[in-house]
Amino acid sequence: MDRLDPPSIEPGDEDLVARLQAGETELPLTTLEQRYGKRLYHFVHGMVRDPHLAQDVVQEVFEKVLCKSYLYRPGTNFRAWLFEVARNQALTALRSRQRLPRPVSSLQPVDGPDLIESLPTGEVHHEVESDEFMAAFHAAVAELPEHYRVVFELCVQKGKPYQEAGVELGLPTGTVAIRIMRARKRLFTALQHHLGRLRRPPACFQ
């Protein structure tokens, strides 16, 4: 009779967080995403009622887990802590969306002067600032090192989940998350002057 190997035991949440806190990223983050990703998505979607926004929020939650795992207190309920992070991120996303001005394309046509000409001067000023920022933003993204730029474009600009991007690029999910975090830091530094002039920072910097 062949000898059976003992069944492998998956690490618990506490062990995975301890590994994150010790500096290990790829295995613990990937395991936590596989364990909680779908449940977090359904939880967040129930709050924001938008599949794309829910996906973005879940990605931000795992970024928080990666970057701020030290905030979790060992011995407490990790699942409750994780879903509280998700709840706070979802509420932040909802508040940000409510502050967004309505795009010109969503307004009903009106007779009379051109719509842009009828806007208050302050609105036109903010539109110009936004246009200037977007031009600088695209230039800054193009100047990112290729290994940062590729994952940033896939996950942040195109909305692909970290795990799918990792499969496409042949990278562990944790590596994808780290590269996006570093890309955001580089972009924030490059665009800090423009960000200070905007009423609301773009979602990719929040």
C-alpha cells in the first residue's frame, strides 16, 4: 500500500498577518485574497451598488492590508478587522463619488449660448486645471519604469483585478500590489504640484 502524505494545513489568518508584518508579502497576500476576495466583493457591492467601484474598493482593501498590517492587533478577530477596513473604504468611495461634479456630457441640451460659455468662470478655471492635470498625469505614467507602468495601466487604469493581472504577466499577486503601490508613490511625487490645485484628488491617489 502506498504511503499517503499527511494533508497540508493551510495557515490561519493570524499566521498570514504575522508573515506580512515580518515582511513576507506574496504568499500571505495571495492566500488572503483567495480566502476573502469574493466575500469582500459581495459585501462592498452591497454598499456601493456599482461592480466596477466595488472591485476598486476591494483592491484598495488588500493594499491597506499589505501596507498597514501593523495596525491589526494579534489575538483579535482578523475577519472583523478586514471587513471594517472594507466598510471604511466603501464609505470613503461613496463620499468621494457624491462630491464629483456632474460631467457636461450628462447635462440636458439647452437652447441659447454655448454651454461652456454659460458656465461660471470658476467652473471653467477648474476644467482647465483638470485638463492640465490629465496631460501631466499621462506624461508621468509614460515615464514610469516599465515594470511599474504595465501593472499600473492594467490594474488602475483598466480595472483588472490584481490576481488576473498577475496571471497575465506571470507575477505573484503580492508583487503586482507592491509595484502598484510604488507606482502611485512615484506619480504622487511627480504630480504633487498639480494635486494641490485640484478640488478632489483622482481616485488612483486615494
